[in-house]
Amino acid sequence: MRRPGELSAPSCGAAGGLRAVILRQEIFSSGPGDQVLEMFDHAFRNYMDHAYPADELMPLTCRGRVRGLEPSRGDVDDALGKFSLTLVDTLDTLAVLNKPEEFEEAVRRVLQDVRLDNDIVVSVFETNIRVLGGLLGGHSVALKLQEDGPYMSWYRGELLTMAKELGLRLLPAFNTTSGLPYPRINLKHGLRSPEARTGTETDTCTACAGTMILEFAALSRFTGDPIFEFQARRALDFLWEKRQRNSNLVGTTINIHTGDWVRRDSGVGAGIDSYYEYLLKAYVLLGDELFLQRFNTHYTSIMKYISQPPLLLDVHIHKPLLNARTWMDSLLAFFPGLQVLKGDIRPAIETHEMLYQVTKKHNFLPEAFTTDFRVHWAQHPLRPEFAESTYFLYKATGDPYYLEAGKSILDNLNKFARVPCGFAAMKDVRTGSHEDRMDSFFLAEMFKYLFLLFADKEDLLFDIEEFVFTTEAHLLPLWLSTTTRAWRQTNATAQPPEAAPLDDSNFDWSCPNTRVLFPNDPAFAQNIREPVRGVVDKNCPRSSQQGSAPSPSARSHPPLRARDFMANNAEHLDILKRMGVSLIHLKDGRVQLVQHATQAASALDAEDGLRFMQEMIELSSQQQKEQLPPRAVQIVSQPFFGRVVLTAGPAQFGLDLSKSSAGVRGLVALAEPINGCSEVTNSATLAGKIALMQRGLCMFAEKARHVQEAGAIGGIVVDDNEGSSSDTAPLFQMAGDGKSTDDITIPLLFLFHKEGSIILNALQEFQEVEVLLSDRARDRGEAPISAKQPPAACTPPSDMVGVEHKIREDCSSGEDSMSDPGAHTLHSEDLEMKDNNPVAEPGPEAKDKKGTSHTIESILSDWREDIEAFRQMERDEL
């Protein structure tokens, strides 16, 4: 197993593969490769123990995510089809990680348990890359292990049979005049029928329509049925015809019926990414030079307009010198790896280095970050694209620097994302708070690339260079390029027909010639990285191309910047009018800006108006984020050991946790009365602890005063709106009561109902629950969480209720809308009024807003009944 610090001499080989001859220099008895295996086992075992046969694991609550039983997360849930997604997606990972017995057992489970005819609407794109790709990858590996022996001797192509069934169920999606597939389909009822509940969509993303060719062509060539490859090629042909002919770029979203571009911004990230990837890899897998020609045409335009080293910024397809965004999304992290396959190493090194520095700044790549590397979207769902590019760059350069980069990925995953029941996605990279999700691609891709990064040839069951990776890192054999579309397999387990040996020289020019690239200069890559290394900690200078336009002298007025705009400035209003921007006053006192380019005085003014609107959106988003700093509630007692972090809202009074280096740590106790709206009756219990209260009946400041007088060192208010969650509702700052709040010195944080339930249920299960209130999650090495170490096996709390989280990863724009920065500040809506005076109900009981009395015991009893009913529903569904 390769370790950081070992040397290597790279070389280039057959199509789709990059070889490295490793000069071994053993340093450690147990290296990163062993660490990868242990981490994979931790994630996979917990999925099988606590989630299977559900599609995915919810690692914070140690249970499976069953669609329909959890609150909807929107388009994210379209990947879930009640077909044991994580197991299918992980099949070939088991074989790559040298686990043939586990692979064999997993295949048997898939054949026994997985059904593909469920009455459920799924994403065509996600089902293709994850499930169809997973079945084909498993079939490819099964054939290879069967050929090499002694494994899979019983296998007769059953996975391929399932793959063809799924392919046939996806085919009706291509029934459009354009050939572009519908974005969703019902696995049982297809499209358009009343039972299907889908088929009315008009738009799809470019990647959604253009990422079918590898899986569908492989299915055709494995089975001999040409219909799948035909439909995938037809969709690619249509996208190529609809490219913007001057810029040779494609937009992000297209109408599947008319072919009109719905979104005309173009980049290499979300919405387009794998379209470019599949053009190049289709050439590698299928040997059709038409795909390579198209890719090269697109690539030339990408490097001319989108690439602004080390940045990759979206542009408009009709005006490619005009940037469409001032931020980048994390999905573009795959692009350096694709550039390696293309053979363009220098820009790959530059962009990868920029991404590496961002991960050093934030521990992970935020879902989106600005051109000066601040967080734009704070989530991180454990995406594998950065690890993917790290692997390919190491294979191309042999530079041990990339082993160190891979080791940092492992360390950050263990330090910040590992929880007792797996690995939890990051809800906010700034605070370290978690989401209750572990997507299937984490097991399918992340561990595969990291294992291969550190593995030697003898660590693998087979030669990985005989395969091409799909966008989900599934393995398809390169020998498929030697088959013809007319060839049919009469036996699903038959091996490919005899063919002449593949002539590697035909592909040399498409693979980086590392012997020339790094002749006698091992510092080549370092010299490219060096200018990029310090850029993240500085303000990134804007490219001269950014917002390129004629000089100001060509304008009748200087361009108006969003930060300078004043709604009561007559000159500014006149400039807005010239730019085609209308100012609308809303009834609630806010103003709304709308631009109509056709109403601008000139094309130049229209461009200024578009730029002004983009700046205003960014400025509004930035102001809102600055005003609403998230806080963290970290459960530090066993069995959590600091691994569960909940996102909390701050208060406008009390201790400012952002100025406290240590935060406030203590045991949690329920206040009595539970609403904290009158003098606390259990002061002896609360003294020196963090009080847990329920929202409602009085002001937040009043609650804080009562528990502070009882001796509490902090307070947590849990929302009384059942089902509320920080995914679906924006965080707000708890406001004061209109009086001076200087007397409040303890910190008070707000948790929505779902997040608060985790603490309440832990309190029921373990009696003593200790938490840390802070501005961000604390590293366990930074401040000792517990003298004890977490147990090797996960024993989840029996009453834990999940917290569902939504993330923007669909093909929609994801643009932030303008809003009043103070719109989420809470003032008096929680104060019940009587005769225009606030009413604070005394007594040891909690009252809801209807005046109904509840004891703490009755509340907990109701929760237990709800949890048991929920579990019974889950068992019935499974």
C-alpha cells in the first residue's frame, strides 16, 4: 500500500488508463490505504446493519431513509426508488477494495431483495448513473472475477438481466420529438398516465440528458440490443445541434420539446458537468472519433471563455466574455481529472491547487464559493469529485504531493464527518454542523478513488486500467469498444468475442505523455502550483475578462454598482431606467428590482443592468448571511463524543458565542415549567446546567432571564412547531423584548423541532446528556470531548428521531433571491397578548397556545408514542 512520501515514476498506457510504476519506500506499518478500508467498513457496515434494505443511511439517527416516510427534500429524493440504492451503487466498490467475498454476498442480496418495478417516480439521470451503472459495473466485475477464478463461479449474468429490465423501464422517457429524455419517470407506470404522476415536465438539465451514453451503450453491447445506444446517441446529437454556434457552448437547462435554452449560462459545474465528461469517455469506451471531435470543440471554448486560471467561471453562451456568476459550485472539482484524461496537465494542476487551498480553509469544499473563496452555499454532502481529480493527477504526475492531499481528505472525513453510525454530510462547513444523510455516491466513489490513490498493483484483484470509470465511478470494460452493434451475446455470461489485440499507439496522443512532460524535472508540478498556493488567503483579483465591456468612455454615464445604489437617489433611478431595471415598492415596505433587457436604452446598458442585478443578488445574499451567523450545539457525551452537531440560531442578547473561544459546556436539564415563562420551580436541577425550554407563550429574553436566575449557565429553546427543521425554515436571531437586555449574560440558542428532538430523545435514553454551545463545532483534538473512546460498534439510541436536510444539487439555477435582511428577525409573534398586555402563565405546567395544560411526563409520553408509530410505519413499508 502506497504512503505519502513514497516516490513514483509515471507513465502512460492504454485508452482510459494511466499507469504509474511505484518505487516502494516503506515508511509506516499501517498506511492510508488501511485507513480507507477501515473507514469504508465503518460506513458500509452501518448501512447494512441499520438501513438496509432502505435506499440510504441516516447516520445521525442510525436508521434507513425510506421515501414517503421522511419529510420530502424535493428533487434530492428523486434518486431514491426503494431499490436498495446504496447497496447497488456500492457493488463494484467492494471488488475494487479487494473484498471478493463481500462482493459475492452483496450480489446475492441484490438478486434476492431488489425490485425495479416499484410505483415510484425517480430521476432518469440519477437512476441511470447510480442503479443501471451499479448493475452494469457489478456485472462487469463479476465476469472479470469469474474469468480469473475462483470467485462467482455460480454467476450466470443475473445482474445484466436486471440491468436490461431497468433499461427498458427508462426507455419511455426518450419518447419526445427531440430525443431528449424526460427528467423523471415512474418505474411501474411509465409516463403520462394518471397513475404515473409525471410526464408533464418541459425542461431538463444538459447533464441530465447528456449523461446516458456510457451506461446505455454498454447495455446495448452487453445484450446485443441496439435500442439503448441508439436513444442515448440521439439525445447527444440533439444537444450538439443546439449548441451556440459562435461560442460552441451549451446552456444549463433546455426545453425537451422545443430545444430552446431555458438557462443560457454555461460552465463546467452543476447542470452541465458530466455532459462534457461523457463525450470524452464515450470516445474512450466506444472508439467513435465523432465524440472526441465534439469534445475538443467544446473544450477549446471552455478554455477560451470559462477558464480564468485558476478559476472556472460560468459565462453566457451568447456573450461568452460576460460572466454569469461570481461564484463556483463544488461539482466543477471533477474537471481537473477530466483534463488529465484529455492530456492538458498544466490547467488541471492550477485548478486542483485552488480547490485544495479552499479545502484547507474550510476543511471541505463548500457547495459553492465566491471568487475570493468565501462560502456561498455552506453545505457539503461528502462529494467525491475532489478526491477523483486528486487520484487522476497523482496517476499522471506521480507527485507525492497528491498523496498528501488524499491523506488530508481522509483526516477531515474522520475528524469532522465521522459519527457513530457512519459519516454525516456537513450542513455548514463554517460551524461543523451535520445533516442526517449519507448519500450512496459516498460509498460508490469516495472510497474507490481514495483506495486506488494509495493502492499498489498487488493490492488489486484485477487491472483497473482495463476499465473506464463512469461519472459514478462504475467500471465498464474497455473491450466493449471492440464489439459491434450487430454483435449479440447468446449467453449473458459469455466472454467478449475474440478480437485483435488493441493497438495502444492509436491512443497515445489522447493521453498525457508524462515522459516528455516531466523529463528530468520532478518540481514541474510544484512550479505550477506555487503561484496559486497563496491566492485563497488573499482577495482573488478579478480577471480582466470578468464583466468585459467597452471602456466607460463609451457610456453616457459611469456604471452603477449595487453597493452604491440608493433608492431615494434620483440620478440612480434614472440610471436604472436606462438599464431596463424597474423599481417596485411592495406593500410590506420592501422593494423589488426587475430587469427587462428589451427596455434598456442600448445593448451596453442592458449588459450593465444584468451585471447590476447579479451584484444586487450577491450583495443581498451576503448581507443576509452576515446578519444570520449560525451557531452549533455539539453533543459531547457518550455515545456521541462530539460527533453530532446541530445547527442553531443565535440571540441578539446574552453571551456572544462568536467571541468565546471555549464556548459554554454543560449537562442538559429540562426547565420547569417547560416554556420558561415564569419563575423556574426546579432551580436545584438547573443550577450549573444548560436549560432546555419550549418555544411559545412569552418572549425569548424572558425565558433567558428566568433560567439565568435559576442558576443555568446557558439555554436552548426548542421550536414548538412539530416537524420544523433548519432545512426547510431559515434560521433567525432571537430578538429582545424591547427593554435593555444587558442583564442577560448567558448564551441562548434556538433549535427547530427536528434538531431539538435529537437532544430530547438522547436525554430520555441516557439521562445525562452533555452539550457544547459554540460558534462552530470543536475538533475532538482541539478540546477533549471525553476521556472515553467511542465503542467499536454503534449502538444507536432507540428513540432517536431523524433530522432531514435538503441541499441544492438539482438542475435548477439555485440563484439567491433578494430579500429584506431583517425579514427573519423575530420580534413579538411568540408573545400571547391579552388586553394588549403580554401574558406570562405561571405554574409548573406547560400550556400550549390553546391553553391546554401538559405535564413534562405527558409530553415525553406523547413523543414515545409518536416514535413507536413512526417505526411501525417504517417496518410496514420495508
